[in-house]
Amino acid sequence: MTVSTTREIMPDVQSRGDTRQITIQKVGVRRVRYPFNIQIDGQAQPTVADWEMTVALPAEEKGTHMSRFIALLEEHRNQPVDLAGYCQMATQMLDLLDARQGELRAEFPIFIDKEAPVSKVSSLLDYQLSWVVRANADLSQPIEALQVQVTIPVTSLCPCSKEISEYGAHNQRSHVVVDLHLDPATLEQFNLAAVIAGIEEQGSSQLWGLLKRTDEKYVTEHAYDNPKFVEDLVRDVAVYLNSVDAVQGYRIEAENFESIHNHSAYAVVESQ
């Protein structure tokens, strides 16, 4: 059987027209787990991401080419991708799908090597990230929006508990979730590891994967000397983010997993 005969008996159904005249804002694939080789601050790190990849479908087109989304991931799975490269992936996705608009979303863990505060012993700490980029076919401004979300664990110690107790104060692990809206034109000014470290500094204490006894003493006493309500935590993170040039806007969410209650304390700050 010749190649031309094979093509003739395998029609491309999704490329046919549609007469219902209804535009689809998003169509594609989601919950795709695929390797991702990210580059953060010049260092490559392999991870596994959960992907959602969608494009807009005009009213006159019947369907999109789903396999091309996976082909894009396969093309990039071995090469390190930074935020600028991620934006290029989104515009490449539009070319592959013959689309005018699209969105690329990936959620994945990363690990950062941290030194303990006193012993300087090194260990990894994990953070959950999400990268979202919306692209269009406008060559003058191909990236509509770029968003980075990161979940950062810290320690918080209750100022009220410290004030009213003769000794000790209750503390807990807290999660600070920040959604950062970035300017694609100034990505060279954005240092993700530095931003994570800057946010960690706003807690009563940072977390580390491995601590010696001298480190535990430091962490306990540092948190006691630096008490913060959940309200203090989100406000201090906001003050810090206001000083980061590449950040155009943000949403900060802090949740304290209370150690003396069966509920969490919770606060949100959004940029105006």
C-alpha cells in the first residue's frame, strides 16, 4: 500500500468544519503527568509536572489536534526550561495547533539545597510550584499573562500566647502560598530562589530538612523572639514583594495549622 493510499483512507476528522457556530474558549488536555526539566536561576533540575494545555477553537472548526500537545512535551522534556523558555513553549503550542490563543499550566515540586543556620549541614527542602502562561498570536505582545505560584512552608509563633504565658508559646507550621503576576519583559530581573528565601524570612522561623541540636536551639529561640500572627505574616510578605521589581501583582495566602486548635488561622492579601 502506498503512502498516498494510506492517507486517503485515514481522514483527518477534527480538521473538518463545524456548522453550529459556537466558539470554544478552551480545549485540550489536562492531568497529563510528564517529565519536566526546569531551569531555576541557572541550574537545571529534573521534576515531574501535572500539565494542563489548552487552546481556543474558532466556531467554524470541528476539533483540535490533541496529540500535538503531547508532542510538544516530548520535544522539550530533556532540555532545561526557564520562565522565558516556558513562554516560548506557549507560543510554539499555538503554532503547532494553528490557534490564536492558548494557556499552558504546569504544577510540579522543586527542591532547594539549604544550609542549617548553625551547623551549616546541607539538606533539601521541597516547594510546590505552578507556572501558568497565556499566549496569543499577536506578535507585538504574544504573552498576555505570566503567573508563578509557590507554596512556602514556615514556622509561626503566636504573639498572644507568648504574652500571656509564664513560659513557652504555641507555634505551628504555616503555608504561605503566593501567586505572582510577572512582567515577561523583565524576567531577567526575577530570581525565584531569592524570592523564596525573601518570603521565608517573613515567618517566625524558616524550615530546614535536616537540623542538628545546635540548629534546633537556634530555630526554637529565633521563632520565640519573632512572634507573628497570621495577619503579620501576610502583611510582611506583601511589604517584601512590593520591593521586587519584576512582580506586577500578587495574591498572598497564609494558613497556620494551629497546634492548640482543631482548625487553621487564615489570611489573604491581594495587591491593589
